[in-house]
Amino acid sequence: MDIEHRQAEHIDYFVKQASIQKGVSVANVVVEATSHPSLFAFSEILSVQNVLELHGTEHSVYLDLLRLFAHGTWSDYKSNASHLLQLVPDQILKLKQLTVLTLAETDKILPYDVLMQELDITNVRELEDFLINECMYVGIVRGKLDQLRRCFEVQFAAGRDLRPGQLGSMIQTLSNWLTTSDNLLITIQEKIKWADTMSELDKKHRKEVEERVDEIKKSLSLKKLHTVSRPTLTSEGMRRSFLNLVE
């Protein structure tokens, strides 16, 4: 089962749980969701009315926690740790996985030094183990570890929840992509048309050459036939003809 299918199932479950809970029970749903090992999308849960109603209450920190997991990174947590709940190990792991996804959104070549700094990892071996066991094996990213260049080459990364204000830039990116695709399609069509034209010209030229060759063959055959049919005089014949003329 692919990661997208698993995500849909988990999201549906937590949305239903948040929709039927109130107050501290909703807070418990948030903790469970942010600790779940296979859940990496939270915007649907964040949009549930019972979750939004945590704002301004004694449980509002859980709403902030959910927003952090929807849009933030490990660095964001460290910068605001005094205003957030202390994370349990499963949440720390989850947030670091999400941090890798955020970095992969903008760069497909992730230097080891950047990753170690962003993830608070102190050595290359630990970083590579994390990328293999906690990211690639889980299925949220695919890529190649380049020890010589000290970087991670991203081939695939699961998408994160859209951050506030990110929708406009994404629409613009998709619009640019569509424009580029349309231009590429026009170029390909022109190339195909040119190739078809050249193919027709080549066929026409080949036909003309073949017709010319046939004409030459016919001409040579006629000349050969004319040469063979002409009487050939031997030396004796020529002598007799000469004597006849003399007489």
C-alpha cells in the first residue's frame, strides 16, 4: 500500500475522532496524531471546528502544536520551545522527518552539513542511518546518498501541508509549468511536421532517382540490341566486297 493511500486512511480516522471530541479529548487526539508513525499531513485535522475551538482556551497549546506539525520544522520548534509543549520522542522523530520533507521542497541536492544542522545530528553515520531507516524505508523520500560529495540527492519527497500564503505561489508555479509544457508541445509538433515534410521529400527524390535509373537501363538495353543486330563483316567478306567493287 503506497504512502498516499495510508495517509488518506489515517487522516480520515483522526478527522472523525476530532469531530466527535471536545476540549481535553480533542487535545489527546492532537497528541495521538502528531505521534503517529505513519501520519505526515495535518491540515484536514487542523480545519476541524472542534480543533479550532481550542484557540483561546487552556488547551490552545495543542492547537499551536498541531500547526507546528502541519507547517513547521525542528528549527521552528527549537526557536519557540518555551511557548510549546515538550515533545515526546515519537514527536521529535516525526518533526525531524517533516523537516527533511520541507528541505526537499526547494532543493533536490541536500548537503550533509545542512541536514546535520537542521536535524541536530552530529555525524555523517547517524545522518545516513536516519535518512535510510526513518525516511527512505518509511517511504516519505527516495534518493541517493553521495558520500563523496557529502549530500543526499532527492528523487522523490512526499508533499507537506500547504502553509498560509503558499497556495498563490504554488498556483503560479503550476501556471508556469503549464506554459512551458504548452511551448514544448508546440515545438514537438513543429519538429514532427518538419520530419514528415522531409520524409515526403525523401520519398519523392528516391522515386525520381529510381525512375531515372530505369530510363538509363532501358536506354542501355536499346543500344546493346542495336549493336548486336548490325551485320559484322569478316576479313574474307571485306576482301570479296572490295573485289566486287573493282570489277
